[in-house]
Amino acid sequence: MALQGGTQIGPYRIVESLGAGGMGTVYRAHDPRLGRDVAVKVLSPECATDAGLVARFEQEARAAGVLNHPNILSVLDVGAQEQVHFLVSELLEGQTLRDLKPENLFLTREGTVKILDFGVAKVRNGQPAATEPGTLVGSVGYMSPEQVNGLEVDQRSDVFAFGAVFYEMLSGSRAFKGSSAVAVLNAILRDQPPALTSLDLGIAGDLARVVERCLEKNPARRFQSARDLAFQIQTLTAAPIATPLPAPATSRNRPRRQLLLVLVAIGLLAGLAGYFSWRDHGRRPVARAPSIAVLPFANLSSGSDNEYFSDGMTEELINALANIDGIRVVARTSAFSYKGKNLSVRQIGEELGVATVLEGSVRREGNTLRVAAQLIDSESGYHLWSKSYDRELKSVFSVEDELARAIVQSLRPMLVPGAALVPQPTANGEAHSLYLKGLYFYNQTTRETMIKAIAMFEQALALDPHYALAHSGLADCYSQAVDYGWAQPAEAVPKAKAHALKALELDDSLAEGHASLGYVSGKENDWRRAEREFRRAIELRPAYARAHARHALVLTMTGRLAEGRAAAERARQLDPTSLIINSTVAMTLFQSRQYDDVIAQALKTLDLDPAFYHVRFWLVRAYQQTGRHGQALAALDQAPGAPGMLLALRAMVLADSSDRTAARQLLASLED
């Protein structure tokens, strides 16, 4: 029953009817308390008798009320009076974009696009409010293929709907047509809309490609979020939108129209981005598997010499989370590459390809420990979880366990109830502190810090001789010292092997121990044992990037080049900014004689750190192998500093380029 002018509903006085639809009627009403007119949407009597629909209507209205964005209709109130259920929103003066569809877009007199409806008006009798598998909910003509098939949907389904609307805005006709709803749905699944550039409308190719990408049948090929789409569209306004030449006189105003539509689209997408952030708060998109980057915890202790402790706790958390099935964890090297950088969580999330970021701080005062941590959604910036812990230093393992468990529960993979996420490797807190110091120095990879790392691990073992992780750390120190020429193999290799074997004697389930034994076995040319140990380490910890990289070396050295490339690539995926792993990828490509790929990989790695001479070695060798001696010498000239290895390589390139005199002079200078 329609409400007459002057009818009072709650504190609002009905003025006139503005229009009716399947859900009910929208009225202009006056709010005497604030002296302003508002829009009141009243549910029809038929809808009001469905308790479930009413509950969903109110729930959606309250949820929409928390949104605050200039391109989203402001919901002011929701209520009921004598079985009349209503929603109150701001009153917009202007016109609906009815000729452009869908009808929930409104253009105000000031030229602002408003999104009127995010599902409240789409609730129909007998239909669920949530978009669940097996449920067909949406406006025919704007539904994504996955919606049509009743599959789970995420933001990319909304990107498809936007593409359909934008196509209509530009072309004046729907992207998917049919004589019936079934025919339209079939077109969405099977047909491609006519290319915008073929419609003789003077639509720029760049703009058309954006729309086409939105309308991809495969969600993985669309823009992955409204923000990504908005950024792409914004770039189109940086220069005039050109029409193909020659353009007919009747279409001279089309570039201006296109630009206006692009600006409208940007405003609309701004609203969509805000809506998506709200809607996905607490509900990750289906396509985004649980993934996390643990950023280096800030050291808030009184002395900078406690930085090893905050770094160590970060690494322990990375290792603990990496052991949990169902969570992808960014490896240490890539996570630590952001230490000290003032980047937004969103940028870090985009660069590392993770859904969540953990950041925190550690304050250590004597034997007292305070740890604060927060888990953040990298796309929306929302805090999913945060907590502070005050503990005695001897309880550091319980803090790590609580942190890891809280993170895992927030990401919602399956866990064995009561399973220990962070095993306690030693009962001696001081030994653990020394172990963390050892890790801190080991990861700096200089001769001086390696000596300090060995000393820290040895002191930890003096306090707890059964500390398996410390034995593994010592083994890696001695093996790496051989790699860098800081120790003689005859002396260091036996020490490395003894500590690796001791680590496994104490704990055969320790992935680090097996990786350490694999590392030193390679030094002994025992490739069969090296491969066996690396495979075991990876079996125990599938996301162990360093084990994958060293396994790649073993596979390459034993002639299994394709397997070696695959293992190196897997390591790079796990730890994308690790310099040594990227260099390993270049090495495996070089051994496979894929020299152009070596050059591309090496140049990407040098973008991360121009001073990293290991990968520059492979770059120069690839240039040399392809006869590009000038580029090889130029690459050597660009190297900061001149390690002996690169000077020897320069002599090799000079000799290979027939400049033997210069090569002999350089070799003579090296001998001096």
C-alpha cells in the first residue's frame, strides 16, 4: 500500500513518491530534527511478510551504513513501524544512469557518480543474501561466468560486472544480449561482445583493452581488484584519448565524451574500491590463498646491540609458520629486504604477492620481554588481529608459539588441536639468545661477521651441548666459509660435517640439520648423499627456499639440468628478492646454455643490488659466450669495486676478444 503525503513513519514525514520497484517504494521524506529531506525506501507488504528477507534487509542496511565514501550512497537509518520496514538514505538530486544500466548508478547535479545499492535492493523473496556456491544471484546481463555457473566468487566477479557496465557506457548497448534471461546467461558463458574498436565509435584501443580485460571469462585474467582497475583507467587520463584517423566529422566530440566517461568510471571505481575493502574485511577472496610476509620486528630495546633478538624472533616466526600446511610464507631474505624501508603495507603486499603482513616490535629490558604484533590485510589495510605480550625472557618460546598460533587461526587453515607450532629447541634461554645472535651475524655474510657467528654458536653449545639448531648453524658457517674462500677446505669441511651429523643425531626431524649435511656433502663431491639430504629437508619443510636452491646446485652439477632449473625457480618463487637464489637461477640457465635468459635474469637481479658480483659473473659469462665482448667489458666496468674473481674474468674476456696483450698485463697485475 502506497504511503500518502504527510504520513509519518518514525521521525520522518512522507512528502512524495519517487518511484517503485520489486522490493518496494522510495519516497522523498522530511526529517524535521535536522531540517533536511531524505530518501526513505519502504519494503513492500509482500516482502515484509518474509522474516528471513526482512532480517537480511536490515543486516545489509546496517552494514552499508558503516561505509563512508563520496561515491557511495550514505545510509542514515533503518527501522520499522507497525510492520512497515524502511531504510533511510541521503536524498540525491540528479538522474539515474538508467540509459546506461544498471539502475543502481546515479549521477548527481554536481556530476558525482553515486553507487546506490550493494545488494540490499537485489534481495528477492526466497533468495539468499550471501553469494554462495550453487546460488544464482545477480542482475542478468552483468553476472560473471562464475556466478552463472553457481561457483564461489570474489572481487573479480564485481570487476566483470563493472566491465559490462562500462562497455554499455561506451557503446550504448549491452555487452551480452539475448531474447530471454537464459539466452543472456548463455551469451555470458560462451560469447565475446563485439570489439569496441570495431563499432566505428572512435574508441581508443587502450580504453577498449581495459574493458576487454574486465570481461575475460577466466577470473585470473581480469584485473584482480578495483584498485588495480582504477589505477589502469587513471593512466588513460594522463594524455588525450586519441581516435583512429581519419575520424569523421560527426565523431569529433567523441574523444571528449570518452574522457568524461573515463572520469565517471574513476569515480565509480573509487566507490567500488571502498566497498570492496569493507565487504572483504574478515572475508578473504576465494582466489587468495592464505599467505603472509613476516616483516622484521622493530627493535625498541634500550641498546642497538639487541637488534639480533628482534631479527631472530622474526626468523623464528617465519620458520614456524612455514611448517604449517596451507599457508604460503615469504622466505627470510625477501622479508628482510624491507627492513628500514618506509613502504606501505599495500605496496609490500603487492610486491611480495601476499594477502597479509605481520609487523611488530620487541622490547627487551634485562630478563623482561615485551612483544607487540599486528596482522594486517595487505589490500585493505585493515588490522585483522593485534596483541601484546609481556613475558620473562625464559618464556620466549611460548611467545613465539602464541604468536604463530594466533596468526594461523586468523588465516584459518586446518590445525591439529593442541599441536605445537614452535617446538622448544632448548630449555636454556641464554643459549637461545646466543643462537639468535649467531643467526644475525651469519646472515650478514662478511668474513668478520662469520667469525662472530661461529663464536656465538659455540657459546650457545657451551651452555647447551644438545642444542641441535646451534650445531646446524656452526656447520653452515664452516661450509659457507669455504665457499667464500675464508677457510681452507681441509680444515673447515670436517668441522662442518661433524656438526651437521651431531645436529641430526640430536634431532633427525630437523630440516636445518639435513640441509646442513647436504651442503657439506656437496663440498665432498658426495652428490648422492647431498641430494638425499636436501630432499629430506624439503620434505620436512616444503617452503625451505635455501634447501631448494642448494638442491638446484646438486641437480645441475649431476647433469639434470631441467630439474635443476625447476628447483632454482621454486626457490626464487619462495624467496623472490634473495640475491644468492636469483644468482642460482642464472647459474642453472647458464649451464643449460640459455644465454639470453641468463642475461635477462642477471639484469633483474642487479636491479636489486648492483654490487652483487656473483650474478654479474654469470652476466659477463653469458655475454662472452654469445660473442658480445663489448657488453661483457661494459658490465665489468659497471661493477662497484673489483673483486679478484671479476678481474680474472676481465682477463678471460680480453683474451677471448683477441686482446691478449691487455689480458696478460691484467693477469700479471693480479700476480703482483
